[in-house]
Amino acid sequence: MGMTIVEKILAKNSALEKVSPGDIIEAKVDTVMLHDIGTPGIQRPLKELGLERIADGVECVIIPDHFVPAPTVQAAENLKITKNFAVSMGVDNFYDIGRGGVCHQVMVEKGHARPGQIIVAPDSHATTYGACGALGTGFGVTDVAIALGTGRLWFMVPETAKIVLNGRLGAGVSAKDVILYLLKTFGEARFIYKVIELSGAVVENMSMEGRMCIANLAYELGVKTCIIPPDKITKDYLEQRTNTAFEPVLPDSDAQYAETIELDLSGLTPMVAAPHSPSNGKTVAEAAGTKIHQAFLGSCTNGRIEDFRIAAAILKGHTVHPDVRMIVTPASQTVYLQAINEGIIEVLLKAGACITNPGCGVCLGGHLGVIASDEVCISTSNRNFRGRMGSVKGSIYLASPATVAASAIKGEITDPRSLGVELV
């Protein structure tokens, strides 16, 4: 019997001819990603384990993004620890403030996530790298320290569920609506410690930006990781960003899946995730009219140039509702500069949006846009738990960039298709 993508990656990196779900293996780790929370966190386990250097063959990428620029003294201390660690360890791929952005975006746009790799990070949304055909997954700081210092880590080979997304998305319906629909359909426990391997016409016709959105939010399904078979879109995207050779890993024709699910998304309409769970999905029509106080466009889920283009197309010639503050955070310096060059930032500023530096501050409720009690925020981010973006008495709706932009204009949750703007 053949193997799935993730099984083939794990077999290759553990020098085994074949692996099967449930096997306990030790595999070579290709890349470790760290940020300004994870880097301070690994200091103690590294010291206790006597690991004083980065293992040969491990690419380490460090990207401060959670509290940048530092809003508190403690955040400043963590940033100092992070930079000192990068310098002392001789890390070449250190993207300091003003040079990087949100870690998962920078990892992909700088070519650090490539097909067939195993990438670990002290961050749950490392599943994003599955958009590139890599096995990206989050671990606690002790496991990450071991991976960094030894170049190896243990895995239990997960089962893989194959989800085939058929049909064609309608105008105004995006990757974010797809993943919110999957969360509504399957909940947060159906795929615990499983891989979901996505294929079908919807995925095949989706840009890398859209694939990253889905792979990022897929973590909220409870998965070990999400992976998309690399194709020409993947190859063309990565060849513009890295000179490092990569070998796409595809599933065998006789791969064994725990289950295969086929869905036709031709009739899908814009979605939201209502408070207080990403799986609490509703159509925008069901949530329409809900008053909002804040609209957020950004995060590692939807802070890319494609997202900004969509929002700008809707906001052009309009203004943000007087009862709403709209906060916009580019996912990286690269996205920010491109948005400036394309005139997108000017459109957003004229509409009344506040543009922040790239970072995670708004999404995690740390700074740059914390919500108050009884406030409602509509956000393109990936989590809407109580207290995620500020007060535990606040409420968060997750939505696509198009829905967030339309809602910012109207002051209430609004179907972007209702504004008469030509949407793709």
C-alpha cells in the first residue's frame, strides 16, 4: 500500500522505507521557526538539556512579531533576549523589526517553507506551511528546543483525512469563507491529531494566498497539520522567492486515508464565525445587521496583498462608518510596501482606516487595537475566543476581508455582494 504526503515526508526524514499511522518515529527536522515569545521560552530547556548550539542541518528562522514595537518593558526584555540569541547562535535568518512581519507570512514569502520539509515552531498556526506542501506543526518549547539542538524530534504518525473541495466559488466568496464553512461543518474535534489533505477544483484554482489562509485556520479543526499537494502554483510562487532546490512530495495513487470526504462548494455564500468559537459558523445573511465597533483587516490569516486588494476595491470611494474604527495591519513589510506602491494604503487612509506596522498585536489582544467590554469586532483573524482581542466581555466575529470591509462601511455585519462592487 502507498503513503499519503505526510507519511512520505515522515518516512523520508526518519530514513524508513514506510511508516503507518500510529508508528512512533524519530525524524529529522529541517527548519525551526522562532518568534519573540518562543525564543525566550526555549532558553531554560536548552540550558537544562545542555544544548549549546543549533544542530547541523537545521535552518533556524527567527521573526519577532507578537509585541513589536515593544509596548511594555517586559516585551522589550523579550525582544532583547530574542535578538541576543539570534546573534549568539549565528542565525542568518533573523528578521528584526522593520525587516519582517508576522512570522508565518515571512516564512512563506521569503521561501523558508518548501515542499517536503518538516518545520516546527512554538506556534500552533505553523500549519500554514502546509500551503507549500510542507509538514508544518506546532510544539511546546521543550520539544522545539530539542529539535533546534539535536535536529531530530519524535512523532506519532498521524492518520490522514482527504477532503476534496469540488465546484467553483461564486463572486465575493473566498478562501476564508471556505475554511469557516469547514469549521462549521466538522467542528473542532473531528480531526484531532489527524492530517487533512486538501484537493479538488476549489483548491487547485486558489492562489497561494488563499491556500495559506485555509492551512492557517485549519488548526482550529484540531488537526496535527493541514497539507495541500504542491503543484504549478506552488512551484511558480516559491521559485520567485528562493534559490534553494526543493522536491515536491505527492501522495501515492494507492495511499490509504482514514476517510475521504467530498464537498461541492458551488453554492457557498459569505460566512462568519460568531462568538465565541471559530466553529460557530453562520452565513453572513444570518448575522447581517449586527452592530460593530471595530473592524480588523490583517493577521497571519488574511493580511496579504490579495486581501488588501479586495478590501480596497470595496472601500474605494466610501468611508468607514462613524461608529466604527477600522484597523489595518499588513502581514509583512513586503506586503506593506506593495500596498503602498499599488495605491492601496492611500485608498484605506482616505476611507478612514488606521494602518499599523506589521505584527500580531491586534489579533492576540496585546496592543494596537484592544477591544473594550461590550464591544463587537469583526476580524479577518483566526480566533474569536472570549478575551482573545481584549475584554472577556467583548465579542468577535471572524470573516473574510470582503465582509470586514463592507461591514466597516455600513457599521454592521454586511454581505459584501450587496454594495454593488464587482467582486471576483
